[in-house]
Amino acid sequence: MNTDTLTSEQASQAGLRPNRVPQVTAGFWIIKLMAVTMGETAADYLAVNLGLGLTTTSLLMTAVLIVALALQFSRKRYVPWCYWLAVVLVSIVGTLISDNLVDNLGVSLLTCAGVFSVLLALTFWTWFQKEGTLSIHTITTTRREVFYWLAILFTFALGTAVGDLVSEQMGLGYLATGVLFGAIILSLAIGYFFLDLDAILGFWIVYILTRPLGASFGDLLSQPVAYGGMGFGTVITSLIFLGVIVAVVVWMSITGKDQEMVSAR
């Protein structure tokens, strides 16, 4: 059945509902990578360049995120601009959570990575116990969407901690860290396409790893040359990636290629 041409009434009669999150396409990964990169640079810009500090920036962006998520949940379907706005804001807040723990509370990056790993694992475990699946192709109810966004938040916080741990504490630097995580993601892609790697497992691992990949290249572009970066600054870097995000979201909105109808069960 061609679900692209179904009316809402026909879809309901066929036992289908709109999935509340996008299909995983090349555009999905492009925006995800741009969003996490922008999340890193935007958080630095607000906290450092504007002088708001971590605490004020965190409170402000958390409030904005709550509004964006309320809007996202109210749609009860996938709306590109609404969904990706929430992703960008979750990326910023996830970064700030990790930065607050490390910079304000003195928690080590290794401990942060361990804590967020446990929280993410508990989220997945509870999600699976309640719903019987972790597939992003079945986000058709509010409860499933709550689990989905909670998992997304912890992946961003975990990815931030892991990326900083590798690039800063282990001393690999931004470029080497980006190449490392890029190579791991490439190996997972090969595993999925050629070695029957489980799609759900592969998706969530790659989702976590795109955070430190994007953040590493964001830092590489934005940080001063003296600190191993290219010196473009947070403003220019954020604007570049915001432009890419807007362009791809507009394309998705026009084509509707990343929307899908799925079983209501």
C-alpha cells in the first residue's frame, strides 16, 4: 500500500498513524551532524562570548527547550521545522548539562560518561519493558515520544562527555578525535549494510557517536589557533551550520520524503 497518497481517514481505517519522528535518510544524518556541531558552538557562544555563564545559559536554554518540546508534542506527528528545532535545543542543553557537571561541580569527564551511560541504559531498558521495542519507526504515542526524547537528551550529554574526554583529557585534539569517531561510525555503517548489524542497535550507537564527531569538528572550526582550532569563532561557525540545517529542513518540508505512516500498534 502506498502510504504517501493516503488521506488521514484512509490511514486511520488502515490502522496507520503518522510517525512523530523522521525516517532515517541521508538528510536526517546531515542535519543531526550539523545540529550537534551547532549545539557545541552555540553553547560556548552564549556562556562565554555573551558572558552569560554556564548557570544562566543553562536555565535560559532549558526554558526554551521546554517550550519547543511542548510544541513538538502538541503536533502528534512529524513536522520538520518543529522537530529539528527541538533537536538543536536538546543538543545545546545536553552540552550544557555535561559542562555544568564538569566545570561547576568538578565531576570528572570519566564519571560523567559513566553516569550518562547508566541513565541512557536505564531509559532504554524501561522503554523496552513498557513498549517491547526501541525502534524509531514506532513513535506513535506520547509515552513512546517521551522515552525517545529522554534518550536523545542522554545521548547528547553522553556524547559531549565522551568527546571532551577523548579530545581534551586524552590529548588527541579536535581533528584526531573527529577522525576517530568518524572511522567508528564508518565501521558501523559497513556492519549494517554488509554484515547484518541490528538496525536498532546500530542506529542508537551511531546517534551517540555523531555527537562527539560533530562537536570535535565544531571545536576545530571555532576554537582559536592557539588551542588547536582554525579560529573561525563561534558566531561564524554557528551561522554556517545553521544555514545548512535551514536549507535541508526546507527541502524536507517541501518534499515530505522523510515522513512515514506506521502501524498504530
